[in-house]
Amino acid sequence: MFKKNFLFLNIVIFGSVYAAKTSHKEIVSFINDDKQFVCNGENVKWFLPNGTQIIESDKYQINNTSNDASILTIKQINSNDIGTYTCSSNEVKHEFELKLYYPLTIPHFRREHLIKENENVVLGCRTTSVPKVKKITWYFEEQELIPNKDYKPHNDGILLENVKADRAGKYTCVAVQELDSFKNIQERHHNLIVEYAPQQNDEQKEITAEISQMITLDCEAKSEPNPSFSWLASGYETFSNIKTHNHKSTLKVKINSKEDFKTYTCLASNEYGTSNQVFVIREKTEEEKEANSVSKATGIVTFFLITLALIVNTFL
């Protein structure tokens, strides 16, 4: 990062010029730096931006070399030095344009974007700086974005086309201003919210149970905004023993009789649509009940043997 007390200067040097030919060179300077300008020719005179001829002083130093080069040194450059300097001789006339350079900034912009699924959106990253930023890199959830059919450069930002729900999240633009050995890096974040209809696991779930057993049915639906839930039991809405929070809803079913062995449907809906998940509760067969009893008995015996072994170990 840069120190607070600096300004950037653009010094365009017109080197050896023949007739109408002019060369340019850019130089970056911090405030209070000394900078030199070289002009080739005999009997060179230097002029300030206001046209006054430059006389040597503590501020301006002029050195003429043996190879017909005149060097103007401006001491401790500041904002008052901005303008076009001229060197002229019998053969040539050169101009030096001294500009104030600006550090990179990204102005404030809209940070949150709300769109519907399959819509397009432009995320901006307008920068101001001199010299201009040559490259802006975009990231989605910390992963660099490579331009493709879904991500395209667009003016001062990127265009996202046909946006799906899984592309909602944090987008970051990173701009880098390079000045010799220095780098000024700025970044801005966009939060993209994509609204879409509820999405559920459409695979039917089967649960086995016995009379007097309590069964818990868990239903989850992804959507934006959050869905509202309702439950159907064999096609009829049920209102009891339901708990709902954000994207999840739970229905507790007490199996009091054989009539409770039936199909239960979880409905999730918002302004964009409705989805459902089906649960089928059926009665356990005699074989399943027997297998369950054996499993429980095995578990009890195993627990007893482990406990007994621990007790024996303690007294040995």
C-alpha cells in the first residue's frame, strides 16, 4: 500500500526530436521527489508552464553536458509543478507534460443484488486512477472466474447470464495499480441473491413402523425466499405435530392404528412455485419384527458382556 503523503506525477519526455517527430515517456513520482528532464540540442532554454524562462534556483537546476544534452532538475515536486514545460534551442523544441497522478480507488456502489433465477445481472467495478488499471480480476466465493459463456466482461464490470440458484453468493473484483516496484490493490464485494422455487429430493422415502410407535418425518427444501410448508396425509392436509424453521419442516406421526400406515406428503412453496416430497409409512412384516427383536437382544447381550468385562478388569 502507498504512504498517505504522496501524489503521482506523469512526466512525458519528448526525447530527440527531428522536425515534427516527438517521443514520449511516462515517469511516476512521489511527492517531494526530485525529477530530471533531458533535452538534446545546443543553447537549450527551459520554460515554465506559464511561458517564463527558467532561471536556476534552489527549485530548478540546469546542467549542460559535453554531449549537447541539457538536464533540468525539479526539486521536491508538488502539485504546484503541474503543467507543460518546454525546452527549445536553435534546432529543436520539446515539451514535457507534468501531470498529477491519482492512486487507485473504487467508488462506492450497490453491494447487494436481488434477481430471479435465469435472469441476467451486471456487477460493476468502476475504477479511477492515473495511470489506469490494466486488469481487473473477478472471484466467486474466493475462486477466480474465467470468462466463458456465463461470465463476460461488460464495460466496468462483468455480465452474468441466465443465472442459476447455485451462482448466488459473494463476488469480488480485485484491481491492481502497478507503479514501478509498488502495487496498490483495491477490492470490492457484491452479494448476489437469486430467488427461485423450492427444490426437494423427489425420491420417495419408505419408513417401516409398528403400532404405538412415534415416527418423525424430516422434510427439507432449498429456496429463496424461504418456503412455507404444509403436510398432507393421504391427500388431506394435517395441522398437528408440525415444526417448521427456515428450510426445514418436521412432522411427528403417532401410529395408533393401522389407519396411520399411509402416504404423507410434504409441500414446500413460495411465490415462484411448489415442490413436494413423499413419505410412505407401512407396517413392519413379521419377519422384520423378528429381525428387529433379535437385533435388540444381541445389543443387550453385547452391552452386558462389555460391562462385565470392565468390572472384572477393575478387580484384577
